[in-house]
Amino acid sequence: MGGCARSNPLLIPLFFSFSFYPLAFCKLSSPQLAVMRNLRKKIQSPELSWNSTEDPCKWNRVTCSQDNTSVIELSLSGLSLASPDTLPVICQIGSLQVLDLSDNQLASLPVEFITSCGKIDGLKRLNFSSNALVGSLPSFTGFAGLEFLDLSYNKMNRNIGSELDGLVKLRSLNLSLNMFNGPVPVKLSRALEELQLWANGFEGEIPEGVANYQNLKTLDLSQNQLSWSIPDRLGELPKLEVLVLSSNNLSGKIPNSLANIQTLSRFSANQNNFNCSIPNVLTRFLKNLDLSYNKLSGTIPPDLLSPPNLQIVDLSYNQLGGAIPKNISSHMFRLRLGSNSLNGPIPSDSLGSLEKLTYLELDNNSLTGSVHPELGKCRSLALLNLAQNKLTGPLPPELGNLSSIQVMKLQLNKISGNIPDQITQLASLAQLNISYNLLSGTIPSSLPNLQNLTALHLQNNYLNCSIPAAIRSLRGLLELQLGKNHLSGDIPTMPLSLQIVLNLSSNLFVGAIPANFSQLTNLEILDLSDNQFSGSVPESFTQMPALTQLILSKNLLSGVLPKFRDLVKVETDGNKGLTNGTAPSPSPKRKRKSVPEPLLTALVSSVFAALVVSAVVNISIEKFLWRR
């Protein structure tokens, strides 16, 4: 047996001077040394720097005790291990406390492993997440000291019975992203602090026995098939901090008892079938509330948004009516109330104090009144969505103070007046949509200041005069929608970055179609319909490699339409002088599609562009959250 070497009394002072170098005095016992060398032979991976001539305590992914006499931790994740033969060998390390075998290709846990490792009383953490484990949960016999068990991201299935009964010290259990079914297990350790069972097939009701785990801090039962209502007894969990019940079939009332849990910070029950009103004091202690995509009715309680700790509230996609409460927490970070039946004005009393507000989404309601100038004080706003309401009046110049704004959506309202020049000061703006309103006047000549702009939607307004010549400098613009206005004059050179659509339809443009449109080599849809363009269709349009749809209807075009590729859909109706002398023949191998391929291609590109913008916004938000 190896151990610490005998010390010379004369060297005792020197020993204490260098006591932080235990490697010079201690080494692994002979049995452990033999086990580690045997393990080195069984595991062949370029990720492991295991030299047979070195002390195993110097190997990477190996942690030894402070005096280097025993191995206490093995981290063997991400080594593509597939053979279970290695597992029983590991269990010969009787001093092991932590074993991480996550992110491998193990398909089973052999009985020998359970039997051998179950005898290691000091084993506290066991991680088999992200493997290929199948079948039912093994019975964990022994494991008297196990505190953390992670079997998430596998393919295990069937009901859970008494397999975990012996884990009396278990504090954290994660069985998420498997295929377990049947009822939620309740015969678990009373020491449990974290129970994560999300993304399985658990069914039935949430058992009231969960309330017996008085030390529980995190309970995540989301993405299952649970039904019925939330038990009132969940309010008896005095230490609960996170409760996630999203994406189930839960219904009925949200219990008032949840408001009594002083430690509860996050409650998410979105994507269920709750159909009653929201409890008055639900957010008393919360920081994060998500009840979106339900059938909640009634009004938003007057004090629901005002508790000072509240940071995130999502009540979107419900059936809530009435007015938005006037009092809103000054720490509010994200407020989503879209797709309800809310009415009345946007509350202005609290807006000036919402300096941390980053997401504000009130779209698809019946809100009235104007876009209040106080919104300009929300300097942290990255997303402002007031689309599809009944807002009137002008756009306040104060919106130009939103220096962090990346997405501004105000479409489908009754906003009138001019587009304020101050909006073109928003250097971070990526998406601007103020279409389908009553805006008049000209497009601001300072528009090119928006150098990060990728999508500009100004269609269906009453804008007049010409398009600013400097628009060509918007080098990142992917989509430009100017249709159905009163625009006229010369059409300037467009940004070569345009990809999704250039829409100039239903305006007052006259004369020849600019041949330089053919320089837009990434453009997929070009809509010039319902104008007074005359002359011939430029032959160079046939060389636009990305073009899928060309809409020329209702103009004064003449001559012979050039021959386009089969994939390009060309619409020319309403041009009496235009003839189609060389109509393209259909491809014999192409099947008829329910959705026109050009339109489908453009739709995919639109979605892609929207995701790019959304990703930019979310990355910024996540960075902000991490800094918090």
C-alpha cells in the first residue's frame, strides 16, 4: 500500500514551508494505481493525456484528494464512449465522489455498474446526460450518499416506480428529455431540492405529494402531458424558487396559494388551457411570470405589474380585456401583452420611469390614443411593438431618443402626420415597420443614417414626392417595401444588398423601367405593378440570378417580353402593348406545387431575415441579462 513518506525531523520546518506541495510526499495507493492504469488501457481517446509513466493525479480529467492519495473525481464527458465494459472498472475506485460520463454514446447501464458503484458510499454526483440510454430506469440499489443524478437527454422510457426509492440523500434529480410516461414519481428523497422532468410523456395530474418535498427549490414539469389543475398544496413549498409547468394540458384556475411562497422568483405556465382570471396578488414576490398562450379571461389585476421585484411579464395570446394597469414596476425588463383584447390608452404615468425596459410588446389589441412621447424615455428599449391597434395621432419626435432600439413595429394603426427626422437618428435600428397607417409627407432624406437597417416597411400610406437618392448607401438593406403610396419622380439606384423584395407597386412612377435594377443580383421579388411605366422590359432582367418573381401588371409597357428562366414567375396582365413572344416551356420533371415556388422561396428568405434580426436582438438581450 502506498502512502505518505516518513519525514526527517530536521526537515519539519521545511515541510511546513512547502506544505502547499503535497505531490512531493504522497501518491496513490497501489490498488488505485492499478485501476487507473487498467482504465487507461480500456479508454482510447485523443482527448485524454494519460501517460503510463506519470502519476494519474497529473492526468487531465482526473481530480485527486488534496494529499493525492486517492482519486475523487473523473470527468469523461465527450469521449464518444460506447462500450459499457469500462463502467465496472471505474467502480473499483472506492474513493470516487464525482463521475461525469455525459455526452457519450452509452446505450445501457450494466447491472455490474449499479452493483459496484452502489457500494461507494462517498459517491455524490453521477452524470449520464446526453448519451443513448434506452429502456426503463434501473433500480439504484445502494448509492447511500448520492446527491445529484442526471440522466437527461437520453431515450429512456416506461413508468417510474420504486427504482429511486433508495436514494435517501438525493438533492437533485434530472430526467428531462427522455420518453418516460405514466404518473409523475413521488416516492423520492425528502431532501430533494431540484426536480427536473421536462420534455417527457408524464401524464395525469400533478400529484399533491410533490408538496411533501419541503426543501424543493426548482420544479420543472414542462413539455409533458399533464392535465387537470395545479394543486393548491404547491403553495406549501416554503423554499420553492422556480416553478415551470409550460406546454402541458393544465386547465382551471391558477391557485392563489402560489402568491404565498416568498421565495418564488419564476413561475411559467404558458401554453396550457387555463381559462379563468389571473389571481390578484400572484406577482407579490415574483421576478418572472409567463402565462402566455392560454385562455385567460377577465382584466389584468391593477397591481399585477407593480411589485418592485418584477422584471418579466408575458401574458400574450390570451383573452384578456380592459385597460393596461397604470402602475408598472420600475425594474420591468420585458413586458409582453400582445394578442389579447386590451383597450384604452397606453399608460403614460409609468413610462418615464421604465429605464430598464428592453422589450415592450402590446401588439394585436384594441389600444387607442396616441403613441405617447414618454416612450422616448425608455432608453433601454430594443424592441417596441405596438402594431395592429387603433392608435392615432402623429409619431412623436421623442422616439428618436431610443438609442438602443433595434426593432420598431407600428404597422396597422391609424397614425398620421409626417415621419419625424429624429427616427433616422436611431443608429441601431434594424427593422422599421410603419406600414398600413395614414402617414403623409416625404420619406426623410436623412434615412441613410440608418446604417444597420435590414428591413424598411413604409407601404400603404400616403407618402409623396421621390425616394431619397442616398438610399443606395443602406448597404445592409434586405427588404424595401414602398408600395401603395403617392411616390413619383426618378427612381434612384437601389442598395445592392436587397434580397427579399423590392416593392414599388401602386405609386405614380412613369417612364422607362430603370435597367440598373438588374444589378440587384440577390433580389428574389421585384414588384413594379400598378404604376405608369412605359417602354420595353429590360432584357438584362433575365440575367438576375436570384429572381423568382417579377410583377409588372397594370402599367403601360410595350414590346416583346424577354424569355426568363422557367423558375421565374412573371406577371404582366394589364399591359396592352406587351406581348409574350417566347413563353417558357414548363419543365417536364417539375411537379405542380400547392404553393408557387417563387413565393415559397421568398417566404423562406423572409423568415430567415426575420430570424437574423431576432437573433441580433436576443443576443443583445442575453448579453444584458448576463451583465445583470
